Amino acid sequence: MDILDGFKKTYYQYKIFLRPLPPLRQARILYRKFTNRFICRNTVNTLVFGLTYRCQLNCVHCGVNANADSTEGELDTDEIKETLRQARGLGVYFVVLFGGEPFLRRDILEIVQYAAKLGMMVSISTNGLLLDRWLLEKLKKCGVSFLNISLDSSDHRVHDRLRRCEGSFQKAMHSLEEGVAAGVNVIVSTYATKENIQSRDIERIIVLAKAKRASGVRILLAIPAGRLSNAPGLEFSEQDKAYIYKLLDPTYVFIEGVCNARTECNALLKRLFYISPYGQVQPCGFVPASYGDIRTDRLSTIWARMKSSRIYAVLDHNDCIMRHSDIQDGNNEIFRGGAVLGCYGFRK
């Protein structure tokens, strides 16, 4: 059954993420995926690379803003390329370029092109404000696999309020339409809260995405991190989860990670890790604990150190690290072996 499920998931991933790509790029990525899983026996396959904490918006739900430090220097282009080479050596074949807003990096096209030449599937998570037809055409030529464009509500007033920027909904919609017209694979990325579950707004977002010919919809669950670290009402009932699960369509609507059918933490499954704009290696971008700095250590050394952390031994991969009771109780001992970057993600 596990093998059958694996083939099904690969097929779903192919339909959503790979089918729009040129055949040669499809073949290279599938080869990397097969080699990583069945020959090298690596579990890790995904790097979420935070390129910058800078952003034009000031979202009420931002999960990474508290780690921004104006005194720290962002990784430069050469450091990012070297890190991508090292990540490839660990078995990574999928890189998510993350922020902040990645398109504030002037070298974004160079980074995309380099990762694609390494045989990686490359996605970019964006608010959509800086996208235009010229940039979309360049991204396509450089080898971007898909874009995640954030959409917080089907109602422009709600989206703009949550993003604290009037007109951000209209711009995101325009970028989605332009991306589709340019032949770029565009995924609508949204997040679930008790409020939009109750209002059924998530259903309307899916309808809107289909109407705009987006390639899929990714649903994230709001978590107690960043600006939501002490927010009330972030616990989802079994009824809430059941509602989300009923919306899932393995060829279009998926949850959390790549084509997951249930809530599960890819970081705790050792499939994913995060590197911050300052080079700190973390379990994910919302977990403020670093296990090393790529400017001073090899990535393979840091990954080995992080894998030995207690979080992988005692936390349940069926939920988020930041939701775990030990974290909510302020038990930072759970991150033994790493340096806690700040207390913003921990309940007091």
C-alpha cells in the first residue's frame, strides 16, 4: 500500500507541478527524484530558502517577520549558489524561494536559473505585487517551475485588510491572470482559519482559482508563529479538519506540503529544512531555532546536527512543531543542540 500511495502521490505532483514544464526539465527532475529516493535513500528533498525578510506588505499573519534584523547581512548571490550546490549534494531536488518578498532581490532571476540548471524544481512564494509580463516571461525562460501567489480571501476588502495594503488583492489577481497568460504554472496559496472555515470563504477561493485557470490551490493552516504566536483561536477541531479534508482534490487542491492529503509536518519527516536570509539553518521558517550557519559550517554538517535534535524523536509529524504542547509550554529544551533565535514563537 505504501508503494501504491507513493506512485499516486508522484502522479498527482506530476499533474500539478511538472506537466506544464518542457519535457526535458520534467525528465531531469523526475530523475533526481528517483535517484534521491530509491538509490541514495535520502529522505530530505526540499529546501525552503528565505532570500530576504524585506517585504512591501505588513500582513497581520506573517510568520517570519520577528526574525528580521536590520544589522544582519543577507546572503549574497555567490553564497546562495554555493548553498544550493551543497543542498543538491544532500539530495534536495525541490527548492522554494521564500521571503519576505523574494522579488525584492535583484538577483532573483540568476538564482532561479542556477537552481534550474542544477536539475531542481524551483518555486517562488510571492505576494504578486511586483510581477508583470516581462518578469513572468523571464522567469519562464530561466526555468521556474511554478509560482505560489498568496490569496487570503475571495473578498478584496478582507484580503487588503489582512495585508494592510489597499489594492493588493487586485494586483495579486492581475499577476495570477498574467502568469497564466504567459504560460507560467501558478498556484493559489491560501491559509485556513476558524473564521474562513465558518464563512466557507475557502470554498470561494477555490472557485475563484479555477475561474482564473490557476494550476492548483494550496491550503495552509494558520499556526502560532510570528505575529500569530499568541493569537487566540488557532486550534482546529476535528470538525474543522474534516471540512478542509473534504475540499481536497489530489489533482488540484492540496494541504500544507506538496500534495499532502492530511496535515503532516514535512520538517519532522526530515523531508524539508529552511535556510534564513542570514544563513541560519532551521527546521522550517516558522520555527525560531537555528542549528548552524552556512557561512561557518558545511550544510551537510549542520543537517546531521539538526537531525539528531530531540524534536525529531519526540514530536508528532502529524501536526506542526509550533503547535506541540512542549513548545506551547515554553520548553525550549526540545531544541537542544540548536540556538533559539527568539521567543516570539513560544507561549509564555
